Amino acid sequence: MTELEHRVQGVDHVAFPTFDPAATVRFYRDVLGFPVVHSICAAGWGPEDHPDFIHFFFDLGNDDRIAFFYYFGTAPEVGGPAGEKGDVYGRFGADVPEYFVRSRHLAIHVESEEDLLEYRRRLDASSWPVEMQIQHETIESIYTHDPNGYFFEITRAMRPVTPQEDLDANLTIDALLDVVAEPEPTFGKLLARKAELIVERAAEWTAPSEAGR
């Protein structure tokens, strides 16, 4: 596969709808301390049936932002029946596993354990306390739900990711694409295909000490 030149420089913003702008502002600005940096007020937007709205942005640092749309006069039921799993953006039936519902989330990163614990302190003192704190592989994360029901993560790296792990990730994805292209993909088939790719490509990998000989 040809390597494409990487030209992007990060996330400009991610955007979500909200039915509770007051609580949203309290959570992101007043609890977490992310300043409001931009807003757009629009009387409709093109089609005649498009409601008036405000689009407002919070600074996440490093020129990244999270933004919300509040549509005047739009009832919460547009996001799905109340009482079901999910958030205002999308609802799931009661029989949908919680791990599937929570797989859609926003994660932002901080520099240190001290920073992570400071955000834990802020959240625990608010109406949206931390629900989980977990270490997994190379990161440690805290989780909660924001006022809109969006699953929200703050994470910090426990150690750098190595070039070998980047190579492993690409092998894993190539194996995954091969497996899901066939009927009945399984985790076992993924591991077996990855092992085959390692054998096929091992000759291409030369240790730095060998390359200099």
C-alpha cells in the first residue's frame, strides 16, 4: 500500500447536539475549565424548515475544540424515546449491551498523572463525578457522562508508545481487514492471520545493528 503524505495537524473540532445548553456550559466551562472561544448564531440555515440555532465552542487546548448545537424549539424526543440507553445524539434499545453503547465516546489527553487527578477532583466535586478510573495497556483514564449523556474520557499516557507497537498495530489491522473480508470472522482467525503475516513479512524487517554491517 502506498504511504500518503500526512498533512493534517489535529482536530479542529468535534460537534454534538445538546438539549441542555446551560448544563453543557456548566460542565465544560465551569467544572472542567474549558473556555468558550467561539459561537455562531444563525436564523435558520438554508432549508425553510431548519430551526434557528446557536453553535458554540470550547477550547480543549492545542487549537482543538469541542462544539455543540442548540436548536431552538427542537424537542428532546428527536434523539429517541426517553428512558432508553444512549445519549441525545443516538438512542439504543434496552437489550443493547452497555459495552456497545459506551464504545462511542470522546477522549481528551493530559500530560501527567497530576493533571488527570486534578480533573478527577473537579468532576468529583460536581454533579458529574467520575464513574470509572482504569489503567489499560499504555494509558490511564477517568470516565463520566456529560449532561447530554455523552461518554467522556480524560486520559494520560503511562509510557511512550514504541515503534514496535506501531508496527504491531499495522499488522493487526491488515490481519483484521483480511479476516472480515471472509465469512464468519472471529478473534481466533484474526490472531492466526496475524501470525501468518508476521512470517510472511519477517524478512523485510532488519534490526538496526544488522543494517549497519
